[in-house]
Amino acid sequence: MLLGEDRAARRVLLVCMAAGATTLLDQAVLNIAVPSMRHSLGAGAADVQWIVAGYSLAFGLALVPGGSLGDLHGRKRFFLAGVAVFLLAGVTAATGGGPGTVIAARLVQGAAAGLVNSQVIGTIQDVFHGVDRGRALGLYAVTGGVAAALGPPLGGVLVAGLGPETGWRYCLLLSAPCAVLTLFLAARWLPPPRRTARNSRLDVLGLALACGCTLTLMVPFIRTPDSGGAALLWAAAVAALACAFTVHQRLRLRGGRVPLVHPALASSRPYMLGTAVAMAQFGSSIAASLVLTVFLQDGLGLSALLTAAVSLPSAIAMGVSSALAWRLVRRIGPRTVNAGLTLGVCAAVGGAVAALLAPSGALPILLAVTQLLSGAAGGLSVSPNQTQVLQHAPAEAAGVGGGILQMAQRIAAAVCVSAVTAVYLHSASGPTGDSAPRAAYALASCVCAGLLAAALVLSRLRGAAPAPRSPRAEFPSLRSPRDDRHHDDRSPQER
């Protein structure tokens, strides 16, 4: 039976899964409502990018400080506070009368979601061990992935049924009942607050430098530089902040203080490569979903309901392939991630080819097929990759390893959404008709395919790194309780 016979542990996992589903559903469901929201609010392209990308950015930047606060003061109170703020900010965004209000509310909501999910990661690390920890992390990843895939179809139904003027507002309110239920279950079932760290101080300067570097990296994609000199200035600013962050981390380490990025994580090649794989995969997935929605509605003139029908196969395929992925892992081990990424590249390239060559009547059907392949690819790669990455995180940095993994994914999502959406919007502003949007969608799909191809290369490089001897060692969820009784988690130095 999953997670043994511990009923309390299963309840904790249910709360964690509900939190992951609520926060990811909120982001995904908005994608399909972007065109109607843009017209209703009179928002510009930069406003739309901040509404969508700002959520991921705030989410990612809140993960590490949220995890540190949970370590110091107990996780339950921050979990409950985060869900409550998430709920209130969602209601504010849904009732906002202008782009500025919606942007501000989405930033607050993203930060609250990051605070909640950092407590989820810490709670799983605290409550589950060995086999159960691997399974819990896998279920958490799958739940979030399926919720993200279900968002566009649900959003399409709401916009089609309630109309474009109010439908997008109800899309933002869709997560409210889920948040209320999560808040109720968390108050009853999460373990009482307890401190897991005694003398841990947050690296505030390191976090500020990381935030500044990310914002500086995002701005050129949201507001195109006026000249080549301005672009070089932005690049120099990013490089300077990155260098300052690196120097600060080394100085903090030499001074005997814990840096933002734990040195044990930075020295683990499989962990760093796996995190880079997760960043490219997650960023590509979120950006591709948003661009597809805008292309189908603004470019081809499809209704929100038909757009939802094109997106639905992705959700179905991801749910099925996520459930079957571990059977493939038993056969080919970590190469399952490579197989999923390869399929994702093929799906993205197929979407680009279909946009350029297919007749208008057949294009939605062909894009639905590519979405089916894309969902299957995500199911094969997301959860196995996350489990593999966290397995390579050293024992002394297991908690912060999960926080940095999610933070990296969210920052990648913010940057990729800004960049890929900018590529589409600038390319689509051509002559009238559907030729310019088709070419723009093909170009954006090729960018997403390039991101997945880079992830595939990194994943293969990780496979060349020293690894456990068998898939059962690589993926803790494959080990049986008997294996776990004989498994020694200590490092060679400790033994």
C-alpha cells in the first residue's frame, strides 16, 4: 500500500498534493483567458507578460526564504498564511479594474504560492523517508503537472460559457474553492509547527542579487531595447550581477556562513545538470502553452471552447504517461527522461511544421495531435527527472535542494514566458491574414524545441556522470521496503 499503513502520513501527502495542484492550476488556467483579459482590461503586451511571468518570478523568489522561515519557526503557520494570502490576492486579481491592479495582485499571489510550496517540500522531507519520500515527491510532481495541463481546458470552458468579458475573471477565481479546501485540510492534518533548524540565517544579500539578476534578465524580453547599445548595457548588467552573486557566495562560505546555494549542491554535477534540465523543460512547457493559446484565439480566430479542445489531449496524455512512466523507468532507468525530452522536441517541431504547411481546416486537429505528444513527453520526463535530481542532492542539503530546484524552474518559466511570448508577439505583428501568426507560432515552437533539445543534451551529459549502479538506486521510489532496510544513506566519509 502506498506509504505503508500510516494514515496521518497519507493525509499530509494529500494536503501537499492539494497545495501543488491549486497553485499550478491557477497559473495554467489563466493562459487561455489571456486574449479576453487583454481586450477587457485594455492591457498592452508588456502588461500581459508581467501578469503571466510575474507570477512565476515571485513564486520562484519566495521559495528559498520561505523554506528558511519554515525551518526556523515551523512550517504549518507559514503554510496556512501563504494559502490565505494566495486566496485573497486571487480574489483581488479577479475583481481588478485595470492592468496595474491585476499585475500587483498576481505578484503577491505568486509570492504566496512560493511560500506555500516551500513548506510543502520541507514537510515532505520531514515526514517521509526512504521509499516513501521518493513516492511522495513523485506524486507531488505528477499532481502539479496534471493540474497545469488541465488548466487550459477548464479555462476555455469558463470563457466560452460566461463570455470573454467575465470569463477570465472566473478563471482567476477557479483556484479559490481549491484554496479554501486546502486551507481547511491543512489546519486539520498538517503536523504541529516545529523548528528544524537552530542557527540558520537567510542570505538576504544573495537573494537580493539573485532577484536583481533575474529581473535584469527579464526586462529586455518585456521591453525591447531601443538600440544595440542598450542591449549590450542590459547584458553587462546581468553579467555584473551574476559575478557579484558568485563572489558573495564564495565570501560567505569562507566566512563560515551558509550561502544561498549550498556548496554541496553546487559541487554535485548530477544535481546541477538535472536542475538545468528541469529549468529548460518547465520553461519551454509553460511558454509553449501560453503561445498556443494566443495563436489559436488571436491568430486563427478560434473560440475559447475550441482552444480548450485543442489543449485537452495534453492533459489526458500527461496523466496517463505519468502513471506509466515508472514502468518504463524499471526497464531503461534514467534514460526515461531522455525519451520524454526527445518526444517533446518532435512534438514542438511537428507543431511548427503544421503551422506553416497545414490547411486552416486541418490545423487545429494537427495541433491537438502535437499536444497529445507533448503531454506524453511531459509525463515521461517531469516526475522521473525531479526524483533523480533530489536523489543526487547531498543528505546535508536535501531540504534546500528541493527549494532551489523549484526556484530555478520558476525563474526559468518567468524568463521563457517573457522571451517566447515576445518572439511570437513581435513576429505576429505583420500583414493581415493568418500567415504572420502562423510564421510567428512556428518560430516560437522552434524556440521551445531548442530549449528541449538543450535539456536533452544536458540530460545525456548527466548520464555520463558517476551514478548509482541500478535504476533502483537512482530512483528511490523503485526500491522495496526490504531494499531500504539494507540501504545505508550515509556518505562514504560518514561510514
